[in-house]
Amino acid sequence: MLCASKPKKDKPKRLKPNGILSFSDHHMKENEIESNVTSRRLFRLLRKGKRTYSFLKGE
């Protein structure tokens, strides 16, 4: 899981073609998370859990 407020220090990794980007961030509001991740159409919302959002690569 990736926390949007803490960038990873290691090398960036590529998401597999059918991979899922999943993260939670307690600093951002629900509408901010969804709009920030989907705004460039690179990802689309797959499901929203209690505290975690899961996105698929956009098509």
C-alpha cells in the first residue's frame, strides 16, 4: 500500500498492465483523493474501502 503523504525513497516502480494502485491518505478528503488520482485519466476508481482506495490503470 502507498501513502500519498509519504513519497517512497526507492526507485519508482511500474504498475503491471492489470495491476491495482491502492492507497490511503488521512490528510486528503474523499473528493480530493478521487479527483487527484483520476484527473489525468491515468487511473480509474475500482473500489473504495473503509480507508483505502483502489484504482486500475486508465484505458
